[in-house]
Amino acid sequence: MDRNAFTLVELTVVIIIIGILASMVALRGNDFSEEAEAMGAIQQLQIVEQAALLYHAVHGVYPADRNPGIAPAELKSELKSVDFSKPVLGGKLDWNGPGTSVPFLGVSILYSSTNVPTAQLRKIDAMLDDDDLSSGYVRVIALGGNRFFQLCLQPN
């Protein structure tokens, strides 16, 4: 039998294999995207944290508390690259300095209770801390209807 073409079964098998491979690539690409977002969020938070620690080392006090989405005036020159109103993972960056209602000093991402990206926050906690969002250096603090994902400068 002389064959110059593929059968319908052969074509179907090839299409199914291509579909499976494409879905595997797409899923892996999504993992890279989430990893990049987590790393971007870590970088933003750590830039603010390091600027606050440097300010404290020089002046003996931490910058005063600020409203969410607004960089501390004392750190504006050090934080030119950080947009407090649009962090990588949504919400708003929030400096919780002396006078804050949040129980720990530090930098956080403020979320309303409905838009917390819990899976990504857990991934960040696992990368930086104890993989427990209720304790340690990295934690989620519930206050009113909001959630603060915070790097605590003075955790218990």
C-alpha cells in the first residue's frame, strides 16, 4: 500500500500531543509570572524597609506613620523608584511608623478583605520567613475590614 498522506487518526494523535505540550508550556509560564510578581513585591517591600532602617540608624527614630499609598516624606529621595499607590501585587503600600494603629512597625501592602492574593502572600512568606502568615517577620494582620501584609521591623 502506497501512502502519501496521514490518516485522520494520525493527525488527531499529533494534534492532541501538541495540545498537551502547549498546555504544559502555558502552565509553566504562569508559574514564572507568579514568581516574578512575588519577587517584585519582595523587592518593593525591602527597598522601603532598608530605607527606614537606614533612617533609623542615622536619626535614632523611624519615619512617622503615613496614610496608605503615600511614601514617608522623610524617605522620598530614597524611594523614588517605589510607587506606593500601585504595588506589584495590588493594594497600596503603607508605611506603619510610630503612631500607627497596626501592632508592629514596618512596611505593608494594605488590602481590603476581599482582594487579598493569599496564595502569593504565602509564597512570599515561605521565601522570607516561617511559612506562617500569623507569626514572624512576615505576617498578615487583620485590622477592621482590612488586611496588612507586613514586613515587621520589630516582630515578637
